[in-house]
Amino acid sequence: MLAMAYPKKTSPEAIRAVAINLLEKEGEAALTIRRVASELGLAPNALYRHFATRDVLIAAIADEVAKRLLAAINKALGNQKPKHGKVPAERQVRTFIEVYIKFARSHPTLYQTLMTDMAAAEKDLPKPLGHDQLWVKVVEILSPLTGQTHAAAAAVTLWSFVHGMLTLERANLLGGKKPSDVSGFGIAAFLKGLTF
């Protein structure tokens, strides 16, 4: 029996792209080093050169997902038309939430991977990490409304609200309310609460 190829030009990007595609189509159970290697027509050892374990591969996927989400947020924020030379901070927060929710709904498996604690496996990934960049963006968006002192606490609160709402929505536990009603009320309450 012939061994599969062990090419020198296998790249982390190609491996990650196949893994993300596999994850979206078949779920996390299908995401094994052996399966990803098979999809690429490679021996599993070719992947271990770039990702020492499955956890490191999943951490790399989560990092890529965070970067994709950040790119979608930056694009939406960049497309906003300023009034009097500046986009109001409240509108930027609303845009962030809307893009975040749309991304999570459109890519539920990738979103779930993003919400996995992979801190131990991230140490081998190139810096800056996508979720660190995403965090900086959220704090940057909230700072004009909260001041620098409270921006981090507001960011955690915002993430808790949005993630909690998405989790309840996925579990069909919104008490008969439409997701848009819950998110609309929640966004308004969050923004009003920032003025205390």
C-alpha cells in the first residue's frame, strides 16, 4: 500500500480552509486531522507539521472565524454614512450588534467554534489573535459612550447579552417572542443603560 503524499507546500491557510468547509458542512464531529488530511489528499503527518494537535487546528479555525467576523464588522462600519462628519456612537454599536447576530445566525457551527475556550491551544498561533482584535474593536466602539474606564465592562456586558440571546434563540427559549423583538428591545435597553 502506498503512503499518501507529504508535500512541502502544504500551507496552514489551505488546511484551515478545508477544515472550515468541513466544519460548516458536517459539524465538529467530522473535524479530525485524519479527515482533513484525506480531504486534501495528504497523509495526516503533513498536517501535524502545521497544527500539532486537533485542538490547535480548532484554535486556528476560531482565530480565522474571529478575523472574518471582524472584517464583516469593519466593512459594515465603513459603509455607514456620517452625519455632520461623524457616525454617531450609538449607530456604530447597533451596526456591530446587527452584523454580529447576522454572522452567528448564518454560520452557527463556526460561531460555536468561536465561543470555545481554546486559550491553551492558541499559544502556538501567530499574533495578533483574531479575538483580541475583535475585543479591541468592541472597546473602541463603546468608549465614546462609556469613557475608557467603563468600556471593558460594557464590552463584556454587550457580549453577554448578544451571546445569551443567540443561545436562547437556538434553543427556542425566547418565550414565544420573535428574535428581532428581543434583540431590538435588548439593544435599546443596553444603549439606554450606558448613559447612567
